[in-house]
Amino acid sequence: MIALILAAGYATRLYPLTIDTPKPLLPVQGSRTILDLLVERLEVLEEITEILVVTNDRFFHAFEQWHHHYKGAKPLRILNDGTTSPEGRLGAVGDIRYVLEREQVQDDLLVLAGDNVLGFGLEGYLNYFHKVDKDCILVRPVDDPEELRSIGVAELDDEMRVLSLEEKPREPRSNIGVFALYIYKRSTLPLFTRYLAEGGNPDAPSYFPEWLHSRQEMRAYYTEGTIDDVGTPEAYAEMRIRLGNGQGGKG
């Protein structure tokens, strides 16, 4: 299995913090960055054979500098999607397709957002994927209606099959939030090209499983763990405090 970390965004909502520093490389716990914490979650997964990080041309050098100090045991490579501005970005699904074509990926694929801090390990998710042998999305209960309108929302049956999935719904049909952690079977990977060729939205990563679930069976995996997306400077400051790096913290 290959792990693909999506890190090609420009994080304009976090300006001025992210004018020169990509969001995944913001320190959140001492000198440890969002990307450091994410890679730690992947390092313990025996079946992950390689970690790919896709970024843009503007921040490629910053990720290369980070990679220079990388001490993990897994092979890790930084890929440049060639874009230079928010207006020209490929979008999350576009970046996945870019990596699949460039690297000719022939393995199962774990896709992660490079700006999320996970409060749980991924072993259970991978075990579930192998048990059901289906493409998987990761979900957790969300009780805030405003948050539900800003993420993917799913409906599931008793067997955790995905019955519906809608990205950023105006009227959420459930409180089951979909988060940017997907596992795709190798046989599914060619469908990314088909999805985009049919005019699919290349932006948010949940648009692809929204399209896919009506064409083949998908399963959902529940987590009660926290998933923090640093979306605003205020949220970033709160996270640093919570992780022991703010006032009264260690850093």
C-alpha cells in the first residue's frame, strides 16, 4: 500500500502564517509540524511501502528542506505538481490523478490530507479495509450543523455501506461527517481519470467518492478520535495551546 499525503494547497485563509510556509509545515507541538505528526501515524503501519507527498511549485523547496531532515524508516518522496498559484491549482482529486499517472501506482492507496492532525492511529482503519475488501471512507459523528455544511456527509446502512455521500450539503441528511482519509483498492485507481474526463469536480477530495459510491460498493469506518483541520489563525493558536505549545506549554 502507498500512502499519499495531499499538500498542494495554498492555505490563503491562514495568511499571513502561510504566505511563505505551507500549512502542513506549521509547527504545532514544539518544533514538530503537522506533517511530522501525520508521518508518525504512517511510520508504524507495516504494509505502507512508501509515502508520497504531493505539493506545488511554490512550496516544493520548503518540503524538500523538511525532507532533508526526515529520519523516518519509510521511503518518502516529495512530488511537485507544477502549479504556482491558487488560481492554477489542480485540486485534491486532480493531484491524486497527477500522482497516479506520474508514478504509475499499482498498489492500494491510502489518501490523507496534509493539514489534518489526527487524534488516533490508523491500524484499525487498515484492518477494516482488508476485512471488507472494498474502497473505504472514514467517518465520525458531527453535531455542529455548520461544520456538516463544510464537509462531506454520508448516509450508511447497517453494514456500513455508503448509501449517499454529499460534499458540502446545504441540508445535511445525517450527522455522519466524512473526513479526508480514504483507502482505495488498486483496481479503483483508473477511475480517477474517468471521473475527471466526465467533468467531475477536481477540488475537494470527497467529490470523487461522492461519484464513486453509486457505481460500486463503498464502506465506511467509524472513528471516535479527533480530526483537527487548522482552518484559521485562531484555530491554529488553539491547537498549539492544546498540544502543549502555547502559553504555559513546553515550547
